[in-house]
Amino acid sequence: MRFKAQLANERLLHDLRELIPKPGRIEIFTQAITDDFKQKVKHQETDRKQILSELDSISIRMQKARIMKVDGDLEESDFKMIKEESATKTEELEKQLNSLQGRDKEIGVLLEKALKNLSGLDLLYENGTIEEKRKILGSIFPEKLTFDGVQHRTTRINEVLNLMDQAEKLGEVK
């Protein structure tokens, strides 16, 4: 059965507007998601402390090697080997440390951008190219989307939007 494209698009825009969080809710969602993220990556602090401890150990080892070399208890070739191993291990650990440090800030930026896009979802869809519209619909409705002449139907909606919608409904009940 075929339906007028204008009717289907109008109804789709209405459905997209229903997904936009009410004013004030975005801050609540941002805080909840950020808190949950921080709880899940709490182990990173432990990893960071372990890396810093290993870096300290390498530094102490190098200091001891320098003293032994000056005192004549360590051959030049052995000192060079220790120095090269220490430099390699230090570089590796510093890369690991750097990769851990940016994650908390990264989630905030990504979350802010995602929620900003969600707030203007209807405008992004209305003003988007065909490809952008497909991306929007594909990210919201990961499975087949059909229009029955009255409303759009799908077997599944994006899990994050589904959870936000449930939270919205709970907020209205309270």
C-alpha cells in the first residue's frame, strides 16, 4: 500500500519531535550518563597509579645504575643496555598513561555534542541531505521502519533513546 510522502514525512517529524528531551532533562541525562561512565572506568585510576609506580621504579633503577657506573661497579655496555631498556619501557608506559588521561574529557565532549544534536533532531532531519536523513533514521531505528498511514512502526528503537524516553515518562508520572 502506498501513502503520500508528505504525510509520511510530517508524521515522521512529529515522531522525531517526541524523542527530543524536554527542557531541563538534558542536564539530568548528561549527569546520569557521566556518573555511570565514571563508575565504569573507575579502574583506570588504579591503572594510572600502577603505571606511575612503574615509572618511579625505572627512575630509581637508572639512578642506581648511574651510581654503580660512577663507582666502577658497572661496565659501560651494561649501563647502555639498562639505559636503552629503561628508555623503551618509559616511552611505552608514558603512552599508556597518556591514553588513560584523555578519556574523561573525551566522553564529556562527545556527550555534549550528541545531546545537542538530539535537542535539534527535528531540524537536523528537516534540513539534512538524503544521506544525513538516512543516518539519522538508521541510528534511531536500527531495524525496519514502516508507515501504516497513521503512524510509523518499528520493532526496535535505539537503546539510549528508549531509556531516555522511559526516564521522561517516569518523570512525568512523579
